[in-house]
Amino acid sequence: MNDTAYADAPDPGAPDLDALIVGAGFAGLYLLHRLRGAGFRARVYEAGGGVGGTWYWNRYPGARCDVESLSYSYQFDEALQQDWEWTERYAVQPDILRYANHVADRFALWPDMQFETRVAAAHWDDDAGLWQVRLEPEGGAPETVTARFCIMATGCLSTANLPDIPGRDSFGGATYHTGRWPHEPVDFTGLRVAVIGTGSSAIQSIPAIAEQAAQLTVFQRTANYSVPAQNRPLDPDEVAAVKADYRGLREEAKTRFGCFVVDLPRPSALADSPERRVAEFERRWQTGGLTFMASYEDLLFDPEANDTAADFVRAKIRETVRDPETARKLMPIDVIGCKRLCVDTGYFETYNRPNVRLIDIVERPIREITESGVAIEGEAIAADAIVFATGFDAMTGTLKRIDIRGRDGLLLRDAWEAGPRTYLGLAVNGFPNLFTITGPGSPSVLTNMMPSIEQHVEWVSDCLEALRGRGATVIEAERAAQDGWVGHVNDLADASLRSTCSSWYVGANIAGKPRVFMPYIGGYPAYAARCAEIAAAGYEGFAIR
Ligand code: N01
């Protein structure tokens, strides 16, 4: 232990904390548990009023995870995964939030977490080798806390995107954003509701809202591919079989691209006969969920192969939606899987309801929001409530909104002006002792977030222990290593069809955001192996002092 080190009884000149964690989602919770267990003084600050991160904020009707519950859960504690009972194949938001609260109770995390406290700024003091972090508690006076390490567990989809539609603030009824849903129940019974957007959040909430609303009008800018979840209650025998060898399932998942187990893909869509191909797509469709894009290895690399899957889904929409004009509007034309595939329960069927109407706003643009509704070309559509299902300033939005200044006062938002630049999605040159859990440049949103979070948390925690073991207090990604990683991330993205459309993966949903494919697309196994190699080589590519 050296003079300024992590300690049970810190020196008078030592920082307030060894590690300051921003965010009490699944990353923040595990970080706190793990770092505390390794003897570090760690504390979580969270803007929201409770734990759960994305599952705290996204309480919209129909919110449900698209990774199966038995896989979308922590594996770091065998007793936890044995004890917790998931009841549905895909967990609903309230169940996931209950799980997050259970974890906080079970590991006694509450005393080291502070809620309703926004982290407004983090400034690196190079002389002292610590972060000065400015906290803004709701209704309280701002304060500054010092920490040796600052760990951003801020999530990939946490800053809501509220589009600047003319007249937005003049609307006389209630407005909602799916990612900032109220805590009290929202009752749409008898109301005329407008939903703007047709991404995952809209596709989940529209069927639920349609059941209540007198009239639901959906404003669609881009039609989206969606496959049925085929959700169902979990069979106790199936759960028992998983729990008998939970570790086996987790280990197998780590060998898969997305870190969850689905049937292995067939080699090439084009190598199969049309009949064989349709049978495979149908089998996956009936299985439900994200397994659909795993039908063939070449779906995201070969446009012709991709077309075969897109055609299959378009045919399903045509079969499902009775009004041919509505079906036409709902049929996407771009690459399937380029935007994140949506997973639904009764989405396309909802358009057969007499109280649901679809407006294609490319054909008939929204002119303005008025006091009484939404005005499009040639028509005023009355609404009592508007739901913005318009997504997030993904992956970088939250980090760029915090005033993060590294060495020589360098602002993170300036360093990332042309797009995020990181080493492994975990660290940024110029920003010593700052870590970003599931940051841009890591697999994150292209994988099962839970094991990707665990992999990052364990890597960071091991790194802090290694530094302590060496008597070192500062670690920083080297410029050359970062440049090499960014180049590698870009090369992989360029080879995939995923980088070709206007998705939030490339920042296209936010005006003025640089167009860069942000997540690492090489899959979990290759990524985790590289992280492990770098650590084993004494944190190759990092400067340590
Ligand atoms: O957001 P999105 P989301 N005028 O960005 C439209 C995860 N997630 O909250 O496509 C009109 O996907 C926009 O149109 P366009 C998942 O990773 C997971 O739905 O940009 N429309 C689009 O239709 C997901 O991908 C789960 O042309 C505007 C929609 O709003 C991610 O979160 C559930 C507009 C936004 O779609 C984000 O999903 C929910 C404007 N000005 C979310 N601006 C599950 O686990 C935007 N749009 C199942």
C-alpha cells in the first residue's frame, strides 16, 4: 500500500473514495458489490430514485426484455441464480426491477448508494491523481467528492431523445416518453392517443396502449422488422434443468457471439433451397425472439442472403395485416437486422383493430404539434395524450452531457467530437482512472448486456486490484493503443451490413451526431479473450504509474 492508496483508514490527503460509481443499474450494483468485496471504498451516485437503471426508467406498458430471463440475469453468485425464480420466458419490466432491488437487499448495497443525485461534472486533478466529482442532489446543495477512480456505469440507452417537433410544448394534453415513464399507473382508457416512433419501445407499447385507448394513431417514420417473442410461462421442469447446470449454460453462452445460447446458424441462406430456407425461417419464427437473425451465418454480411430473411418477414406482415395499404406501409425496405431487430407480442395484429390507425410521416410529414393534437399534411389528428417512443441519444449521449474533463482540462465531449474513441470501450486516452462500463467500442448492446456488464466489472475490479498490488495509483489508455482499437472496431463494422442504415448504432437518430458505428461488432468471445490477454500482459496499451 503506498502513500495515497486505497485504504480502510485513509490518509488525511487521500481521496474521499477509492472508486466513485455513476449509476445504480446492473453495472453499478455489481461494481459496488465487487469493489467493496475487494476492499475498496466505493460509492454509487444515481440520478433516479432507485436501482435498476434502464429498468427503473422504462416503465411503459408492455416493457419486457428481449433476452430470455434465465440468461438475462447475473451469474456471479451461484446462490443468487439458484434462488431467484423467473416465471416467464421473457421477463417483464416490474419483475426485472424487483430482481434489481432483491440484489441490492441481498448484498446490502443500500448504505453505499445515494439516489436523486446527478453527477454533473468530473474533473481530473493530475497533480493529486484523483477525480473531483461534482454532485447535484435533488433539492440539496451541490457538493464535491474526490475519488481515485471514476467509473461510468451510466448505461447505453439512458438519455431520452425528445424530438424538436414544432409546437411540441404547446400540446394541451399529457405527454410521455417511453424512457421516462411515470411511476404512477397511466390509464389511457377512452383517450385518443398518438404514438410517435416505431422502434422496440413503440412496438412493445402499442399493443398494450391499443387495448385501452379509444383511438390510437401511430406516426411511423421508418417501418421496422419485428419477430414474435412467443413469450410463455416458464415450465418448472425447464427451469430445474437449467439450474441443475446453470454454469454449463453460462459457459456455453460465452462461446456465442451475443453471449446467449440460441440454435447455431446454418452456413449460408443462399446455399439452401428456397423451401429449406423458408422452413428454417419458419422454425425460428415459431421459436420466437432474437434467434431469427441467427438462422444463417451470412445474413448480416451478404445483401442477397439478407433479402431472403427480409422477404420472409415482409410476407408475414402481408399475411397478418388485413388492410393491404396498412400492410404496405408496415413493410420495411432496408436491411433486416441493421437496426436492432424488434421482438413483439401481437404488434402487427394490432393494426387489425378498428381503433388503430397508422400514418406514414414520410408520405405525410408532421407539420406541427398543436394544443389539440398532431397536424400532418392535410389533416389535424386530435389527441388527448402523446407518447414519444423516440429512443435515446445512445452510447455517448449521457457521457457527453456530463462535464468530464481529463488531463489538461480536455473535455470528453471535445475529444469525442468526431465520434467516440476508446480503448476496449473501457478507457479513454487523456482521461486517467476513468472507466466506462459497456462503453462505445465494446460489444455491449450487440450482446446480452448482463454477462457483458459482468465481464467489464470483473475486468475493472481485477485491474484496480492489480494496480494496488503494484503500488500504482494511475492508469491511462495510451494513444497508440486506442487508435489501434478504434481502427479495429471500424474495420469490423465496415464488413457488416449493420453499419449501412440510419440506426442509433451509428448515431443517425440524433441531429448533428457524427456517424460512427459505436459498438464492437466482433462478438463477445473474441472481445473477452482480447481483454483477458491485455490484462495478462500487464495491461498492455495502458500507461501505469
Ligand atoms: O428507440 P429507437 P427505442 N419524428 O431509436 C422514431 C432497446 N430496447 O426506444 O427509425 C418521428 O429504436 C424513429 O424513427 P427512425 C433496444 O436496443 C430494448 O424504441 O429513426 N419519428 C424510431 O421509429 C432498442 O433498439 C427493448 O426513422 C422519430 C423510433 O422513433 C433501443 O432500446 C425494448 C423521430 C425510435 O426507435 C431503442 O429502442 C425497448 C422524429 N423526430 C428498447 N425521432 C427490449 O428489450 C425518432 N423517431 C425488447
